[in-house]
Amino acid sequence: MRITNGMIVTSFLSNLQTNQAKMDKYTAQLSSGRKIVRLSDDPVGVYKSLTARQRLANYVQYQRNLVTARNWSEQCESTLQELSSKLTSIKSEVVNAASTGIKNDGDRQNIAVLMSELRDTVKDALNTVVGDQYIFAGYNTSNQPLTFAKDADGNDTDTILYNGLDLSNVTDVVNKAAIEKEQSQTISLEVGYSLQMDISMTAIDVVGVGDNNFFKTMNDIIGLMNSDSSTDDVAGELSGYLGKLDGAHERITSCLVKAGAMTTQIDILDERYSEDVINYNEIRSQIEDIDSAETIMDWKMADAVYKQSLSAGARVIMPTLLDFLQ
């Protein structure tokens, strides 16, 4: 087979183009910091990289939702602890007012004023917000859930309403149905794949309904202290309300347990997702990111080969027949 000068030049140009492509590849990797510059560089790697990125995006969103859930649960827990402390003070004052032979009518009226203030602080505590959302209001997160009912003249009464409903009135069928509908409202956040976390807790869960409604109990106690009944009768009836106050305290304790369990679950998920984010970042980095030292070494080797091919080409292309006819 006769090897012509044209064949040598063609082979040289093909090899030069290959070496130049390697130089371009490593130059692009060094300038971008990525192994995969074009989809054609590694189609399988691109698929794995996109999968890892999608998982990372999901975990980052789950972590954002956990931050929101944590804010709600911690504020809820703080509020319930405050209510538990308030209820202890209320029960102590009721026991104090029920002491026969020690407290007179004037003392009980003074205690009634204090009880009114404690009742109002409980109301205000249940109107607490996280950001601009009321956390004990069910779906009605933009408006105060607990307000005083108005009389015919537009003045505040002692009755406290939840989203416009009298929680102590369960004899009215319509009102009872509305209360049950409000109580069933839940606000959930997606904190994992097919995992929803209920972060809501309505004021109904805390204060109860019907005769066991906390605000009704408080108003009955305040009314009894301000009544004209005999001291012994008042003391006896006040003692009867201690059981209802104990029941109210048990409801608050149950809600505290629920909030604490929610916080524990959030901590577990947050720790797991933090580890998953690290793992998937490592997977993504292994696929996408270059090893700078190795890539620089490959680039230098490709550069040396390219320069050597240019040197060899200079010797192949330059000689012609005229060079030898001289």
C-alpha cells in the first residue's frame, strides 16, 4: 500500500483534532468547575445528577416546612405552659376564696376582680400569633379567634366567643354542629414523602365546650363571688368548681403532651433530613464536580500531547518535492 503525503497530513489533522478536543474538554471543566459541561459528556451521569438535585430540593422544602411546624409547636407549647401556670393561680385563688371564716364578702369581690383579669389573660394567650397567623384559630388564621360577645348597645359582655360561637351553648343544635365543624379543622404540612403533619390545635381543644367550658366556669365563679349569697353557701359552691378546674388543667396537660410529641417528631425528621441533604450533596458532587488537582494534571498532559502533535505536524507538512529538487 502506497502511503502518500496527503494521507499522512489527513491522519495528522485527525489526531490533532482529537487532541484539541481533549484540551477543550479539560479547559471547559476547569473554567466551569464541573465534569459535565454538555449533556453528551455523560448522559447517565446527567440523569443521576438530576435525580440527586430533585431529592435535595424535596428535602430542603421539607426542612422549610419543619421550621414552620417547629415555630407553631414551640409557640403552642409556650402558650400552654403559660396557661397551666395561670390555671394553678386561678385554682389557688378559688381555694382561698372558699376558705370559710377567713374571707368576707369584700375579700371575695376583690378576688373576683383578679379572676376576671386572669380570665382575660387566658383569652389573650389563646389569641397568640406566629408571624401574622393565629395558631389556635383553626382555618381562621387571619382574625382573632376569641372575642367578647356584644350586648344590644354594642358593649362587651363577659361571654367569650370562639370564631363567633358560644362554646358553652351545646343545647342549640345549629350552634353545636358549628362547634363540631370548627373543632374538626386541621392544618397540615407536608414534611416527608406522603407524610403530613397536623400542626393545628384549636382553642376548643384547650378550653372545652358545654358546662366544662373554661370561660363558662370562670364566669360562674366570678358571678358567685359577686353574689349576695351567704358566705358559707358561696364557699361550698366554690369548692364544687374545683373539679371543673382540675378537668380544665387536664385538658391543657393533654394539649401540652400533643405539642411536645409534635416537637419530638420534628426533631427526629430534621436530624434525618440534615443527614440526607449531606449524603445527596456528596452524591451530586461526585457526579458533577471536578477534582481540581486531577483535572489540572489531565489538562497538562493533554497540553503536552497537543504541543507534541503540533511539533510532529510541522515536520510532516513542511517537506515537499521542491525541498529535495534544490
